[in-house]
Amino acid sequence: MDTGLAEAQRLLAQQGEKLQAQQTQIEVLEGSLKTALATITRQQHQLEQYLKRLYGRRSEQYHPDQLLLDPLLRSSLPEAAPSPIPAPRPPSAPATPPRQPRRTPHGRLPIPEHLERVVIDLELAEAERICPHTGTPMVCIGYEEREKLEYRPGRLFVNVYRRAKYASPDRIGGNGVGVLTAPVPDHPIAKCKADLGLIAHAIVSKFADHLPFYRQDAIFSREGVEIGRSTLDGWALATAEALAPLGEALKQAVLDTDVLFTDDSPMPLLEAGRGQTRTARLWVYVRGAPEPPLTAYEFTLDRRKRRPVEYLGGYQGYIHADAYGGYDELFTQEGVIEVGCWCHARRRFDEAMTSRPRQASEILAGIGRFYALEKEWRPLPPEVRHPQRLERARPLLTGLFTRAEEMRAATLPSEPLRSAIDYLLHQRQALLRFLDDGRLKPDNNTAENAIRPLAIGRKNWLFAGSERGGRAAALYLELIQSCKACHVNPWAYFDDALRASCPIPCANYASYCPTCGNPSTAMPAVSSGRTDSAQTRKPPTRHLPNPPTRCSTAAKVGLA
């Protein structure tokens, strides 16, 4: 019995030792876990600071390790003596309220007198000068003048529209008609003091040159012209509504092909009444070669999968895109074929260079070899490029995928290289799609280049002030990018489009899109600055085929 009791005590002692060892191990692991969590928290904070420094505001920069010196600095400084509590001051007499600054007057500001005046005489048509009641010619009894601020490249001036007024000689006896006045040229904004060239300049300056309206306001102020950023914003919004049919026509022209490039980018949108921004989206669609590379944009409030499906409707053809999951529903549509992006695949291997440089560089070298071939074939027509790809690029890419499969077996799931290989293998069919047609490209850089102006604009004008402003920005960006792609001067195009849009016949909308091969491809010559009638005459429309006249009157132009 004593033996059994001793054995039980021995086993109990062993069990206690095991429990003590396990408890010690738990404490060690808990300490290691706390240390690891602290390290993760510190590194996450440092990462956030680096991202903020890279993408956020760059003022008040500092090095994160600078914080390590704070304890040393505090210990080296002598302790400050407590400051005495100041005695309360006797109450003083109430201060005189500060003088309020004079408010800027509201309403329409006068057009400066120092600007050059260009007189444009507007006359009634010959047939309209005959009194319909008596059949006698009507006589001119005076003129009615209206001034509009106008712009030509490098020059601000004032157009003075002088409208002739006619009356019948028999009007006193009650036999003739009343006073008839020559109509003013059509304008997309009623009672606007800016002429069309100035409105076009403000639009192009913001969306092509990335000058926010507050900077344009300062530039105009230096010239002695006070316009105001809210006025410029109102012009842009109202003009976008007048040019909206051009956006629809451009969309149809972009979708009238079987090769597309698409991408999207965030666009901050100011929420009314909250003073905060939300993230809207701007989707870009670029028409593929060999058609002129026209560009269309769509502004949406979110990034839902149905957005590209709704925009493209029943489109059928090739679509270059990245591997964003929002396009999955689009590629399930009948007749829609996905074309992958090798630049996205390459980027992942470039990120894996820090952990597996030898393996990642091997894949990068293979991608570089077939891109060198693409550079060689770029000048070739599609029908010649296609067999070259099948003969020389296909074997190279087949070996590249085989090597990637071999590497995958030797990598861990958590490694960046494994993630890059999985992306490459998962997108294999889409990445090889460009071999099927010589018109296709191995990447989606065409769409990414088209979306880049938005990224530059965001750094300057920061956000869209409303949903209406976001749609206006999409319209202006698509027209400007299409002009650039077709080598058309954006200002001259908008100037002509505004003159022709009052109104454009519905059947002719498509003819006003920027296209290559028209006289619009020639950049307009800059005026030499002469002030004779040949220079001050309104230039003819340069960028629209067969534009309609702005009004039914004949204009005589001369200097004031």
C-alpha cells in the first residue's frame, strides 16, 4: 500500500512539474505575442506615415525615427520651475468692435473700359427689311449695342454686337409693323457677358491645363478683369448641359468598334451640406486601333459591377481590362471577350523582387523579351503583326508559363512571389488573348494613359463640387482627350462646337466629334497681333464639318 501511495505521489509531482513547465511556456509565448503585436503596431504606424508622406500633403515633413530622440531630449533639459500664477486683471472697458470689411458688390460686374472693342454689326436679312403689311422698305432708326468679353489665344477683348433696328415709314399711321431688331448670335447661356471663346478658354484651362477656377480668377485679375470663380463654375456647368448631346454622340462613336480599353479611377465628390467628400468613380472607355482613339468617360457615384454592364449595353467585342472583379459580370455577357494586361502581371513580380530576386527577375526578363518584340512590331499593320506574334511570341510565352508553374511548387502561399505567380496563371487565358488578333495590345496602358489627366487634375482642383459637376468634368475630359488623340486644338474645337451647338440638328451630332483625317487635325495659327479688319474678323470654324450658322444675319466686323 505504501508502494502504491508513493507511486501516486511521484506521478502527481511529475504532473505538477509538467503543468508548471506549460505555464512557464505560456507566459513566454504571451510575452512574445505582446512583443510581436507591439512591433506590428509600430510598423503599421510607420507604414501609414510613409503612405501619407507619399500620397498626402507634404508639409511639415519629419523622419519617423526622430521620435526616438524625444526621451533623450526631455532627460537632458533641466526641469522648468513652476511659473507663478498671474494676478487677475481688473475688468477693462469693452473693446470697440472691429470695422467690418467692405463687401464685394454682387451682381454683374461691368466690363473693363481698357480692353479693345471689336464692333460686329448685325443686320436683318434683305427680305426681312420689307414691311409685310405695306410692302415698302423699312428704314434703319438706330442701333442697340451689347458687349461680351471675348478671348482669342493670348488676347482678351470685347465684342460689341451692334444690332440694327428697323421700322416701317408708315408705322405712324398704324399701317406698318413695329420696330424689328436684328437677332443676336445664339449663346448656350442666356444673358451671359462672356462670349464663346472665353468660355472655351476657361474650360480648356481647367480640364486640359489643370488650372482650377480660383487660379484663373487670379490670372484674369492681373489683366484688370474681375470674373470670380463662382461665375466661371457657372459657365462650365451651363455649357456642359449645352454640349451634352456631343457626349452621347462620342459614346456611340467609341462603342462603334469591336476593340475597347477600359479602366476606372476614384474621383472625390463633395457631399452637399456635410462639408466632406465621398469617393465617386470615373470610368474610361477608349476606342481601339485602327480607329481614331476616341475616349469616353462615365461618372458614377459608386463602383458597382453593373456600372460597366449598363454603360456598354449590348456591346460585343474585345475589352482590355485589368483583373478587377467588377468586370467579371461584364465578361459573362455573350460576345464580350476579355483581354488581360501584362503590365499588371509584371508589376506583381517587380514587387516580389525584395523577397525572391532571382526567381522574380527571371520572369521579368522573359516579359521584357516579348515586349522588345512588340516594340519591333509596333509600326506594322495588324495583319502583318498577327503572324509574327504566333511565330515568335507564342513559344516564348508558353515557356514563361511553364517556368512559372515550376516556381510555384517551390514557394510558400504567403510569399509575394507566390501571389504574383497565382495571378499570372489565373489570368493565363486573358493574357494570351492578344495573340488572337493583330489589333489587340498586350496591356491596358491605353486606358491607363487616358485616365492619367484625371489624376493630375485631382491634385489641382481636388474634387467635384456636385454630381452635376462630376458629369460635366467627365464630358469635358472625354472631349479634350479625344481632341488630343486626334491632334486637334481643344480650345479651337470647343470654340467651334459652342458656335455650332445652338442648336445642332439631332441627325448631325456624330459629325461634330473630334476625328482624324479632317481639316481639324491642323493646329490653328496664332494671330500676329495686327488690329486690321482681317485680323479682328471672327475666324471661320476650323474643326467642324459643315457647321450650321449661328444666326440668320450677315455680320460686318470692324474696329471700334
